[in-house]
Amino acid sequence: MSNQAYTNANGNERLDPVVQEKIMHEKGALIHSEPYWYNPVDKCIYQGEHSADSPNWDKNNIVLDINVHEQTQNLLQAGNYSDEVGAATAGYSDEMYNKVVEYLDIQEQFKKGNKNAINDNLAQGGMLDRRDYANVKTLQVESRIVLAKPEAHVLLNIVDRTSTSEFSFKWYKIGTPFDAIVKKVSDQQTFHTGSLKYTTDTAALDIYGSEIGWTWEFKNETFDVPILQHHLQNLEGQFDRARNETVADVINAVAITGGGGDWDAVTANVNDDNPITDLEALADAVVAADLGSPNTIISNKAVYRAFQKSTPWIVGNTVGIQSPVVNPISYQPTSNYIANTVPIMDGFRWVIDNLITAEQVTVCIPSSIRFWDGPQRTISWMHEQTDEEGTIYKAYWTSKLVETAHFKKYASILS
């Protein structure tokens, strides 16, 4: 067995791959990839960081432009682009391009049962050693998670959602009095009593994470369906739910305004209470705070169904209901959707999501909830003795209700 170094096709001197493999096995080496950060502002993935929670947003560190990658993937899926390798490598930096091509070739060799595909590639003059392989795999996983579009919940669709590359920030908002105009003033009157006031507020992103792993046998198994892609899409689906839960937590924590009627109570096939009365009372409470006009009703499905079945107040007027959102993992309809037309309540929409606390209904201006989408960090590892691989994925976000008076809620409206 040779202990000499050799030079590959790119002029890089490397230790003989067989010797390198032996040394790593003797040490039980655990190889980590470079850390990669996704910036939701410019939709690019960057390599490297100042520290574990401090990405380096230097434009020279961009290794994958998700905008270009997604556009090319969409063209491929639509049948307007036929180069699969070109689609797989679109958007990668010049430094990463050849490594991605070699990675794709190694994946094909893996599928054919070649467990030593990485070493064979290196021995033949390739540039992709195990560290490079881990780097490209990390990018592959992160790009798939970023591009996955599961939508089983709808709460994120109604709030003020902003992308940020920062981890904490401060903003200004108008304080009371909101009516800053002094009316019918005299020539000598000053205006200080009607001046606008500003207050500051702060927010910091929270960290959410998961680790996914697979064995060499799993990677090389041939499946009738893309198991890995489904696995990653399922992971992003869980992150999507977690993001929506963050919004739901804010809504569910809103103080109860009072108690409405019992929408389930029926006498002689006629509902005892008119739900419109309750909804209008909540809307009037928002307007009374002189904070704008509410346009959204939020509840879970049971409350909405009770509203639909209310006789004689609503039955016969239920029109314009959208079809439920389909879960991209199970392909089954979910209990979450938005009805853009609400009978009798002109100008309102009804948001139905099962993350909302049962037996509660909220009337609100949902843009008063702010949601910040922060960076995402991905790093991969490979264990040389067990051939296990894994990827650690972290995402940063938070949500906050910036104007509590925009939300009015009744509880216990179902018997």
C-alpha cells in the first residue's frame, strides 16, 4: 500500500485515497461539511460564517442562487428545458459547479451499488473528496428544503410576513393619540396637544431545528418513488406547521373580549343565537378603539361549520366557499382554508385553521401580527466507520402582535 501523495487532474496534491480511507477508519473520523446559510432576503445560499450564529453575508461567499435554480427547475418540470444536469447545476457558483457534476455522477454510481464511489472518483483524478462530497450534499439538502412548497396551514398567509437577514431588531410605531389633527384652530393656537407620539418595540428571532440522517443502505436502495425527496418535503412541511403554530400561539394568547352566544343551541330546529350579532359586536369593538376596520374572522373548522349551519340566520346564504387546501405529503384535503366570502358580513373573509383554540372566534386586522422569516443554517456530517450520514438544519423566525386592540375574541361559543 503506497503512502505517497499523488496529483489529481486539477493539479491538487492529495494523499493516496486508499491510505486516506485507512487513516480515517482507524481514527473513526467524523467529517463535517462547511456550514451553509440561506438568506431569505436575496434567496441565496452562502458558505461559511463568523460563528455558529453569525453568517457571513459577503457576496463573494454565495455558492447557490436559489432564484436561478428554481426558475430552471420550473422550466424542466414544465417541459421547456430538457437538460437535467443543467437544471441540477443551475445557479451554482463557478467554484461549486464541477463538484456538483461529480456529486451527481457519484450518486448514480451509488445507485448501482458501488459503495466506494467517492474513493474511485478521487483515484481517477476527481476533485470530490469526502469533505467536498459532504459540502455538496449539504447544498443539495438545503436547496430542496428551501424549494419545497408544502402548505397545509393558512395562518402565515394572512399576517405581515417579512424576510430578514438580522437576528434581532427594533422598529418604531405610532402611539396614542391616533387622531393627531387639531380641528378648527384659531390663529394663535399651538398644536402640541395633537402631536403624534412614537414608541419603540423590539423582537429577536427564535431558533428551530431538526437533524435528519440515513445509512449507506438507504442511500443505495432503489425505490419506486423518490423517498428522500418526500422525506425532505415532509421535513419542510413540519417546519411550515411550526411557523404557523408560532402565529397560532399569538392569536390563541389574545385576551378574551367576552362571551358570545351559543351557536350550537337549537330550539324547534331554530338556532337560539344569531352568530352575526356576535361577529358584528367584535368588529364594532375593534372600530371603537379608533384603530381601523377589521376584515378577517378566524376560528377552527368546528366553529365555522356551526356558523354555516345556523338556522335561519345563515343557512341558504353560504356562497363563495373555497376548496380546502390539499396536503402535499398525503395529497388529502386539510381542515384549513380561507373563505373569501362570508354570508351577510360584506367585506370579510373567514380563515379556518385547526391550530386555533376550539370554541373561539376572533375578529381582527391580521396584519397587526408581524412574522419575521430569518436565515437558515445547514451543515452535514459523515461517519467513516458506520457510513452513516446526516444533516443538521436550523431555521430562525419569530412572530409578534404589535397592536393588541386590533384583535377581539369570544370564547365558549359552542355547547
